[in-house]
Amino acid sequence: MRVLITGSSGQIGTNLALRLLADGHTVFGVDRRVNPWTDAFPTLLQDLATPQQEFRGGIGGAPYPPSDIVVHFAANAKVFELVEQPHRALENITLTFNVLEFCRINQLPIIFSSSREVYGDIQRYLTEESKADFSYTESPYSASKIAGEALVYAYARCYGLSYLVFRFSNVYGRYDNDLERMERVIPLFIRNISHGEPVTVYGREKVLDFTYIDDCIDGVVAGINRLLAGEVRNRTINLAYGQGNSLVRMAELIGAALNRQPEIIVAPAKRPGEVSYYVADIALARDLLGYQPRTPLAEGVRRAVAWMRGEEPEP
């Protein structure tokens, strides 16, 4: 199997690429930055958000090798940063259009990485995939993911594109410690607590669904295999652990894993664009993919701490 991964230098892209290589598949990466963790697979450095005109040999004529499927992870993420810099949300839409055009021209199926952010701040606690109400959109980032999903669905209807859309939720673990580029909450808290520094939680009651990286990759690999086999296609699927935890609880678990008492500062509950409650309904992932997440937050945090300390072996 030959897999082209956009956003291959990010956390999920890196983990997926290494899993596929270990399983004997061929991987080609596309990203606008060098992978900080591995050089185990070829990566073309290219900004997919640049408007393109030619898609035959690759986006912008880039020399992409033959592929069986495209896994599209490339995106500007961090919600609050896109509130401050909304033009980066437009970049997400442009790069998704470019990748879809490549898939259309080359007749390739696509896996698109969406987000639990598309549900907005769901005080009604409805997270079954068909219940997303886009009037609850909280941020430019979530709007860019909604737009990306809409483009995928349009290409499926107009051009026969085969796809799976995965809505991820707070993926954490191995290869997420590049904090100078983007501050993710779990590695940030691990760093601060290990240095004896305080951590700030925005809302004592804020609850999110944290997904350990290996569970996420298990779901994506199952999706790739079933999409290419024709067993599952043109579905939108939540991919998460399926259990909520408060950020206070998460910080306490990190403190326990580090054998330190964390200093937790509780700030006002909500910054612009941020979601205060999300727990995924993962029934569809179980049904369609045989998805069975195995890593509760306490165990995942222990592994994440061990990896950042250099104690957790590479996969």
C-alpha cells in the first residue's frame, strides 16, 4: 500500500507514517516544515496553502510518487491562535481544496482530518455524527474544518470521490513536544509541572475527551484499510476515547506521573473560540471500524510523561 500523508511532520502524521512503515507499507510525506523527530520517510517541503494551477503530477507540478490513498492532516490548528490570526483559517480551506483537486485529477480516495470543534460548545451534549449543528460554530478554526468537510462531501457528490472524515479530539502522546511551534496543553503541563512551574486551567469544570495517539492511529489505519477494501466509504466518524476528563484532573494525573504536587491556577472558564465541554459518541467508529480505544487518560499521561523524559521506547 502506498500512502501520501499531508501534514506528515505533525504529531499524528509522524505516528501514522511510522506505523505504516512498520507494517510494510510505503509512505510519502508533504509538509511545509522539516520533521523534527524522524527522517524515516521521504518528505517534500511544500506549502499546500499556496494557490495552485496544475495538479497532474502533483500539487503545483510537484513530483509526487504514485499513491493508493491520500491522508490529509495538513492544517493550521491551535484554536485560540486562529482567533487571533483568522487568515490562517482561510489557509486551511485553500490547502484542503488543493488536496481535493489532486485527488480528483488522480482518482484517489482521501481521509480528511476534521475536529470535534465542528460541534461547537455543545451544552446539549449531542456528539453523534449526524447531529452536528454548525450554527454553534465557535471559531475560525472550527469554521475552516466545517468548510473542509463541506468540500469533501461536494467532491464525493460531484466527482465520485471516496472518503472518510475523522473528527479527532485532543490527541496527545508521542511526538507532540514541539512547544516552540505550538503549545499543546498536555506537553505544556508536563513541562511546567516538571519544572515546578504553575499551570493555568481555563475553567474548573471544563471537560474534554483526550485521545491517546496509539488509539487514534489504530482508528486511522483501520479506516485506510477498510476504505481501500471498499468495506467502508463516504462516512464521517468521531475518533476519540469516548470519556470526559476535566483539565484539573488531567493536571493532577500529570503531577502524579511526575511525583510532584502541581500548582494549578484556575482562570475564567472560557476564552474566545474555545469549547468547554466535549465527550465523543464513538459508537459509529466501533461499528464501522471495530475501533476499541485501549488507553485511559491516566495510562496515556504516564506514557506521555515517560516519552518526554526519554523513558518510553519508540514504536
